[in-house]
Amino acid sequence: MVHVKTLSLFLLSAIMIGCGETRDDTSTTHYPEITTNTSILDASDEKEAIILDGDTIKLEFDGVLTTIRLIGIDSFETRESQKAKAQAYDYGISLEEVITRGKKAKEYIKTQLSKRVKHYLEYDEDFLDRYGRTLAYVWFSKTQMLNMKIICDGYALPLTIQPNDKYAKEFTQCYEDAKAQGLGVWK
């Protein structure tokens, strides 16, 4: 049953993407509005989200707990790993600072998802990542996207993995603005 639903959602999102507006949007706003190609979305049950880290959460859909990798963003790691060591090297900071920033991002997301509200998923080109996680933009309302809020408030880095690049320009601009203003983990 779940496999049929997942396949149906995948096919529906592929059709919806083909019918959506073009990707050449030259809008300068950081906060896009849900477009016509996302009018039919998965709506989560009104249960509290589980926060795994600064870019991965779990939400319940029809009684099934789904792991969601937030498209377009990457947060600092919350524990020691090869990726955390690479982030320390790339940003010229200590491993401890990487982990501290990762924990701050995780706590920030907890504040954003602390209410029991419905969340809506918008998909891009790929439905799942190589780890089997659902790839999505998570919306609170027609104009509020979690992925965008996290990066604009300074708690994530832009991460574009083709072909999932629908909001890449907006995410990059938010990141640059947040870093320049010293927001979030850039203080």
C-alpha cells in the first residue's frame, strides 16, 4: 500500500513539474509563493516533527513516519564525522565549532517546528535521495517555506544537487545575505 502511494506521488510530482511554471523566474524576492504546480501536495498529520539535524526531519503522513531531506540546504554536522572534518577544513574552523554550529541549527529548526501544524511538501525533479529519504521543500503556508527560512536566518549553507535546483538562486542569495549580516551561525 505504501509503495503504491509512493509511486503514485512520484508520478504525480513528475507530471506536476512538467506542467509548472518555468525555472527562469527572475524574481528578486527571497520568499517565493507556492506555485500552481504545487497545488496538490502531501499534507502531514498534525503531529510534532522529529528533528534529526539541521537539514533532515521526520513528519507523519497518514500514520507513516517519513524522513525528509530538505532540498537546497545543508547544515553543519551535529557530531564528529568525515563530513564534519571536511566542513572544519573548508570553513577554517575547529571540529568543535562545526558541531556547535550544527547543534544551533538543529535547535533553531526545533523552534520553527515546535507547533503541531500541517506541513506541506513540494517536490523537485528527484523524489528520493540515495539513502531513501524523501526530498522536499517543506511549507507551513502558501508563502512560508522551512528550507528558505532556515537559510535566510543563517542556519544553513546552500546545497544544489542537480537536477533539484528550483530555488537555488534564492537560497544562494539568502545565504550570502545572512552571512554578510552575521545572522544565525555566522555571528
